[in-house]
Amino acid sequence: MVDTPLSRRNMIKLAATAGAISTGFAFSGQAARAESQRSTPMQGSVTIHKLGPVTLHSYMAAEASAVVTTQIIETANELHIIDVQFLQSFAAEARAYANSLGKPVRQVILSHAHPDHLLGGAQFADLPFLTSDAVLGDVQASQGMYADRKQQFGDETALYLPQGGLQLGATQWDGVDVTIAEVKEAEAANTLTFHFPEAGLMVAQDLLYANAHAFPLGQAGNWIAALEELREKEGIQVIGAGHGLPAARGALDDAIAYLAFQEKVISASANGKDAIDALTAAYPGYGAEGLLDFVNYRY
């Protein structure tokens, strides 16, 4: 979701979103035992990818929260969490799952300033919560948007602000190489990506919507260019998406084609309803249909 005055005033009515793309649960070991002890079934789902020196645990919210995905990077000794969900009920599930892994959380990172990745942060308030200075600036500029969501969803949202200062470039997490980059003016004003070359893993967050309808108020040209740049990186086997399940690199081709088609349909349609109908007809299996409500703001 792009950080513009329009989107700040008219952010997603996420409670009405549709189009689940969950493949169910993929728990093992301690995490499976933790789930079996829950008094109620988990609303979201978790998929697990063991990738060399890291394990990617992807918690995906249900359709009521636009299949937003929190990524948990497990290394030998610790956890690193990327994005904290939108609604408290889903954030609590993501936190409980992280706790079930039995390792300390080194840090929680916000990839971009949109509320569906931030307003569950109260569930992580006891942990270091970081982001880049540019993303923090977007957060500070978005207080009105967050207040609107609080008014709409009440106690299901709670603003917990990150700290800036997260360094970009090459670093290590528990001895594992990771490169943190910042993409500007694509789906959001600033979006962080995380590349783990030894693991063949790219966490792209909202640069990639996997089998889900993309937010239609982003900067499509820049967004496509960013996806094309990711596509040129060698050795990527798995990509963590901000909405939807982790995907193979072919999902980048799908996302590029979708964004180009979305722009073509919006330009050719007389109104938002016609554009939405065309998109859902062309992509009948895609999730997060509620995001398509934003197409109306293009007219």
C-alpha cells in the first residue's frame, strides 16, 4: 500500500477482505505441540522452509486481514521477525507461534509503514522494534491514517512505534549473511528487502503479492522495475511475500504480469466496478480481493 494522502484517508477496510490462499498448517516438533494445546484453532496458517543456515517460518493471516504475512527468520540461536500484522488477534497468533520455537527474538523489523504490517505491534512491545530512518519517517507522517484505523477497528489495533537506525547494506544475523536494501516509491514510499544469499532466500514483503491481488495505488512503473531487478538476482529459491505464501522465483514473473495487466485494465475501464470485474475474472483464484476496493480511487 502506497503512503499517499489518498491512501492515508481511505485505507483498506480489511475486515471485509476475501480470497484465502492458505495451504493449511505445516507445523513440526515443538510448534506442532503448541498448536495442539490451543483451546481454539489458529485463524491464520504457518508454512516452513528449511533453507541452509536459516529456517523461514511464514505466518499468514486469514482472509479477514488480507492474507498479510509475518516472516520469522530462525537461525541457529535466535529469531528475527519481519512485520507485526494488522489486527491484534492475528498478531497474537504470530507471537505465540514465535514463542513456541523456543529461541530468543533478537529483533523485530518493520518493512514499510502501512498499517496492515504495523498495528499489531503491541503484541511485540517487549522486544526491540526497528526500521530504517526512511521507513520511520513514513510512520511519523502516517499518524492520521493509523488513528483512522484505530477508530474503525478499536482494540484490534494498537500503535507501537519502531525505532529508526536500522542499517542498510551487508550485515550478519547470528553469523548468517544478509543484505538489507530499501526500495523507493513502489508499493509503498519505502520498502525494506532482505536477501540471504547462503539460504537462497529473498524476503521481499510487499514488493511481492503471491497469488493475491496487488494494492492498486502503488507506483506501478517503479514497482515493476523493482521486481525485474529482483528477478535478475541469482540463486534465489524462495521469496517471502508480504501478502500470501512464500513462493518460487517464478512468482516474480506472475507479479510483473499482474501489475501490467492491472494498469491496463484500470486505464481502459470506464469506472472502478468494471476494472474490478475484469481483474477478478482474469485472476479468479487470487486472494485479498478486498484490496481491489482501492481501484475506485483511481477514477
